[in-house]
Amino acid sequence: MRFFISPVLVLAILLTSLAAEAEYRAFELAITDTKTGKIRKVTTTLDHIQFSGYHPVATFETVTIEATWMCKQRGDWFTDICPNPANVKNLQGKQTGQESKSASYSPAPASR
């Protein structure tokens, strides 16, 4: 018995796969050296817990989330992470002379 695939079924599968969308969350992490107080910022798709598992972080360094946003694009094939929309709005406001009214989040420093 021959197996027959309907052309309508093939067309429906192709159209739904073309309409598929993707998005991912981006993070701006602050890695603080508790000995010297130096802070370095990293933009990544990993949160603060995942980042420590994939990248070397010293025991005297703390990793905190400074900002997070959604990227409404595909993130495969080593594409760049989309920029933080709050930063883009701030830059556009400075270029046009307008102030941005977006709030920024900065966590309180950990006390030890």
C-alpha cells in the first residue's frame, strides 16, 4: 500500500512553520569582586545562577542581575543579543533633547 501525503497538509505545515516566532530573555549581569570592589558588566542570555555554572566565577565574586528584557527575535547562529530597550530609549532621548521617564532597577548591595 502506498502512503500518500495530501498537498494541502504539506502546505499547511509549511505555512505554520514560516509563521513561527521566537523570543528569549536577555540579562545584564554585574559581577562584583568583593575584595577590590571592581564591577564588570556582562550582557548574556544566562541568568545569574546559570552564568556561574557555565563561566568561571571566583568564590569572592558575586553575580547579580542589573537588568533584564525580552528579545523578540531568534537567537540561533551566534546572533548578537538585542540591546536593552531602556538604554536605546535613553540614547534616543538624549539625541533629541528629551528626557526618558523609564525607571531603572538597581538592587541594594548585599551586606556582610
